[in-house]
Amino acid sequence: MRENFEKNLEELKSKITEMGELSIIALEKSVKALKTQDVEIAIKTIEGDTAIDKLEVEINQFAIWIMAKEAPVSRDLREIIGVLKISSEIERIADFAVNIAKSTIKIGQATSLLELTHIEKMNKLSIEMLRKALQSFLEENMVLAKEVGDLEDEVDQCSRENYKKLTTYLSEHPEETNQLVQLLFVNRYLERTADHITNIAESAAYLIKGQIYDFNS
């Protein structure tokens, strides 16, 4: 029975890994679309969200089935609950990628002001954070979980600098209001993305140590 439980758990982890990779691709595509002002890539990013949503449903149903069938307790239960929480966080991250793609479409072909910001850096940091957060959960690596919290501080700093630059530029160039407002939205989406990734790292830390951590503090 234990061997069968472990097999089901590995399948569940495989699905969460796949969901994470799809979300990373979504983040990469959404910011690439923003940088190149490519509406087609933006649309593909939006369309790709369906697969991520479908995976979340599969993970939730499979996890509930395992709990009903195996009645796991203690650490096993923490692991399954962790997967459920992480799938929810990844789904939100994918939604932010969709929102970035929508902002790209709204900006259209106006002369890009992306160089005013650290948005590309924020996205790279977020992707690095997501890889580390998932790895920390799958490998039960506390060091990686803590590194995610450190990287979030960098994202937050970028976000504050972006806000200052964009609002200052907006006061001087009101004719660019549409694009600047959309870039402010994108800045917020990436800042929130980092928050959700940090939540994943906290779920990993809870699995490893059996106590609640707050890497945002």
C-alpha cells in the first residue's frame, strides 16, 4: 500500500512540475510580447492559459482522490496539502502572465517606453524564483526556499523604482498616459507574481520543517 501511495504522490508531483513549467513559459512569452510589441505572441499566451487551468483541476481532483483513498496523516498529508496550495499559486501566476499579455495588446504599436523600467529584470528574477521554489518543494531543500525570499526583496526594489520612474514620466508626458498606465499595471502584476512564488517557498518550508514561515517579513 505504501508503494502505491508513493507512486501516486510522484505522479502528483509530476503534474505540479508540468504546471510550473507551463507558467514559466507563459511569463517568458508575455514579457517577450511586451518587449517586441508582438500581439500574436500575446494572444498565444492568453490562449495557453487554458492548459494551465486544466492541469490545476486535474491536480485538485487527483489530490482529493488520494486523500479519500489513502487517508494520509502527518507529513504525507502536509505534502498533499502543499501540492494543492502550490497549484493554486501557480494558477494565479499564470493569470498575471495573461494580464501582461493583455496590457501588451492595449499598448499596441506606440513607441515603447519599456526601457524606462526594470520590468525585464523583474521577470527574469520571478522565473528564477519559481524554479527555485518548485525545486525546494520537490527536493525538500530549505536553502532554496530561503533564497526565494531574498530574491523577492530584489523584485520589490525594482517595483518601487519602476513606480517612481513611471509616475514621474507620466507627470511630464501626459500624452503617454495609456502606455504608462499599462506599464504600471505590468509592474504590479510582476510584483504580485513574486509574492505568490514566495508563498510556494513557504509551503516548501512548511513541508520540510512542519512550521509556518513568513519570507515576506
